[in-house]
Amino acid sequence: MMIKKVWAVFFSATGTTEKVVTKIAKTVAQSLGTEYGTYDFTLPEARAGNLKFNADDLVIFGTPVYAGRVPNVMLKYLAAIEGNDAIAVPVVLYGNRNYDDALIELRDILEKGKLHTVAAAAFIGEHSFSYTLAKNRPDDEDMKAAVDFAGKVSDKVKSITEISLEKPIDVKGIPDPYRGYYQPRDRKGTHIDIRKVKPLTNNDCIDCLICADVCPMGSISHENVREYIGICIKCGACIKKCPVQAKYYEDEGFLYHKYELEEEYTRRAEPELFL
């Protein structure tokens, strides 16, 4: 079938999802000899209107994995997608633990929005809580896998003659109803609730306002960056993009969970591709 434009569409607070999705989309666009475009819906203003695509679009669609699922704060926005029979490739990025049901959930969201999924992938990115868990990933090996995957996606798209005959791509995960969100626990099995935990700000802060500008929820006040005017989703943007490392956590439960993840998931998880 004829593709006129390849889109890289993503939510990417710390840039890991963006890096993989744009590499895949650019490589596919080059292979197909088509136009390339991006849509970053990370910041609140980018989510003011609905996502709309055309039947001759190919959409590489990426989100991070939060607690084993698609970020729940994005679900209402994603439910309003107007796919118009475009082709889509769902991609999730997780922090070396597991992607659980995030990929199958994203696939289902796209299918319900009338995007036809023909391939899918789960990649690994440095964990939003940590500088050591999947440190510096996606790395060179991951990006090579992304390029190889893009080539296979291109070949598959070229072979499609009738999209209506295509079934949704088969991916790992439990179909709806999905498993519940991953819940951190201490060594006694007691649930650790970190939902209301927010980063603090130390005296190194230079009031550059970067943290307020990059917050995906618009929750950090521009008048006082120590003040929260909305929810914190623990995405890591304000911490990892601060030029002076002024943002930090001190909540004992959060820090325990962070250290537990760093100790338990030291193995190198590898990308999983579905074609």
C-alpha cells in the first residue's frame, strides 16, 4: 500500500521514548521514500486538541511504561485519537524491570482509535527514578536494534495490499482486563504508596524555571518552583533536566523502592520486537 507520511508520535518526559521512536520513524520514512513528521504530546499545551491521522499515514507511536502500563494520566487523551484507518506501530519504553501489559494496552488503544497495528516493540530506557538502572539506555546496541526493526517494518508495510485484512499485531501481555498497576512492596510484602510523593528543591536552585517548563503535567509553579499546583507522575523530567541537580526525593518509601529496583534488576533486558 502507498504511505505518504511517516509520523513519530510520542510522550517522552526524559527523552528516551523520543530517541527510539524518532529513530524508527526516520529510518522507515527513508526506506519508503516518504515525508517524515513528529508530534510530541509530552507537554500540556500539545494535548489541547485531538490526535488525527490520515489513511495513508504510518504512525510510530511511543509511550513510556509507568507501573507496567501506559501512563494512566494519558488514557483520556489517547482515547480520543482519530486514526482514520492509518497504519500504526506501538512502541513502549521501560526502565529494565518489565513492561507487563503496557504494550498490549497501547496496541488496543490504537486499534480502538482506528489505527491498524502491523508491528510493535518494547525497548529499554534509563529508569525515570534512577541514574544507574538501565544507565544511558537506549544505547548504541538498542539503537541498532531500532534500525533493524525499522527495516523489517518497512518491508512488512511494502507487502501489505489490503489493510482491512490485517489482524492486530500479536504482542506479549494479558488482554483486557489488564493486570493492575505494578505496586512496590517492602521486604515484608507491605505495599509502599508513593503516589503522592513529590520531589523537593534544595538551595542549589538557580530559579531557571526549566523544571516548570518540562513538567508534563504543568504541575510546578513558575512563580515558585518549590510549589506544586498539580499532580506529580514521577516521570523524572524535573530531576534529570535540572542543570544544578536541585530537585531530589527524600521520602523513605520512594527511596526504598528505588534502591530495591536498582539491586534486583541488574540484568540487561533486551528489546522485544513483534512483526
